[in-house]
Amino acid sequence: MHHYRVSGWTLATEIPLPHLFPCSAPAGEAAADITLRQGPVPPPPVPLRLDRDGIQVGADGHTVIDIPNCVRIGLTGGRDIMVDPAPGASWPEIQTWLLGPGLGVICHQRGVLPLHACAIRTGKGGLAIVGNSGAGKSTTATALVQRGHRLLGDDVLVVDPDTGLAQPCFPMVKLWDSSRSALDIGQEGQQSVGGKIGKWHMPMLAAFDPVPRPLSAIVHLRADPAARRPVLTRWPRPHAAAVLDAMTYRVYLADALHGRRHVLSAATRLAAHVPVWELVRTADFADLAEMLDMLEGLAGA
């Protein structure tokens, strides 16, 4: 049995998952927080609460992720994962869905707050970078790692809204060819992301920090074609809470499983505990060095 630590939970699986951080089995007779097995995945019970983006949430909360020609993933109670790979599907491609939508479903089934974010350890604390897909979160995080900081996670970040404590996710980021070129990163040891041409898994085990860290700041990253230089602005608390609500990973899953109220409540509490900023960047990352200086200054690094 293989054991991994992800987002504060212990995952037990008979299937090796090389993109995750290995850990010891739970002591004594304690069970792992999450168990992953391989086998058939039945459809969720009707009536469906959600049918969107290949994700179906059944009447009892059981959720199925169906990726044609790749994998079906069944998730129950935030604790049990069943994986049914399609013939010929590769495990690196399957992990793309396990560590993205799959982990997001687990978070929402458990009722915790998952931000759509990358996180970096700066000093003794952490810096979270939230944003829509394509905002440049992974590129910015990787550039900070190149400056000597440590990676806490990419894409799905579990944060305690009452303490600001961020749980390390997994030692890997996803980068497009353009980002790899801008950061002067070769292709050695990297694997394609979900069959997408030009996007790659980049392992970062040596630069990963497996220790939970309190966030000193959350930065909403946004590209603006009209921007000529980066601009950093602190959001007032009510707007910050709205930003965090909007930047919750696949928040429509929360709508289907628990209702939106608990997400907005968590976002409001987190905004009261951790300052939230907006960083507007130029469209082509020509301002990357200045952006990194701003972020390091914000984090006190």
C-alpha cells in the first residue's frame, strides 16, 4: 500500500502516484483519511444535483467525473475514490484529473475551502496567488521558486478560513511551453498535461515544502493588455471576500453539494484574517522581475 500526504490528508492507494508527496502509514489501527482503489464506477443516483463539465453529482452527493477515452472517477463522502481507467489511458494523464477536479470534489464533499491558487512559502509564512485559468499563477509561482522560495501547491489550495493556515498540496506545477521558455526551463522529466499539446507537468519535489504554513497575503493575479507595468492594490475587506468567493475552485460544486452560503462565510472569515491584494500584470510577462520584487516585498521575504 502506498501512502501520500495531500492537502492535510493521508491518502492510501494500491496504485503509485509519483506526483504526490509520500508519507508513512497512519499509526496503529488508524485509517487513512482518503482511500483510492481501482474498479468499476457506477453512475450517480438520480435526480442529479449537477451535470456539468463531465462532472455529475447525484442525489446523495456521490460524484462521478467522466473523461471520455481517459477515466471515470467516483468520489463518495470526501473519503473514497474509485478509478476506472479507459483502455490505454496513461496514469500521468489520469492524475491530471485526480489532482484537479478530483481533489476539488473531495474538498467540497468535506466542506472545506479550496482556493483556485498556487502557494509559495516565503520565509516562515506563505503567499497564495489566486486567479482564473491563464492568469499566470503557475508561471509566477515557478519564478518565485527559482528565486529560492518553496512550493506549497498548485491549482487547488486548502486554507483554514479562521487561521489562514494553508495545507501543502503536491510537488508539481503545470506550465505551458511559453512559460517554460520565459523561465528557461527544459523539458527533461516532464509529462504532457491531460493530452494537451504544449502544456506539461513539472515535478518540484526538491523545492516542495510539506509543512502547513500561515498565509501572510493572498494576491489576485490578473493580466491586462492595456497595462504598461504591474500595479499592486490592496482590496478592502468586503471586496476581498467577494474575490475569494469567486476564486474558490469550481465553486459550482459547493452549490451542488452544500449550497453557496458556507463558501461565502468561509471567504468572509478568511478575508478578515489575511490581507487580499490585486496584482495587475502586463499581458506578456515583460514585467515579471518587477512583479516578483513586489510579491517578495509583500511577503516580507
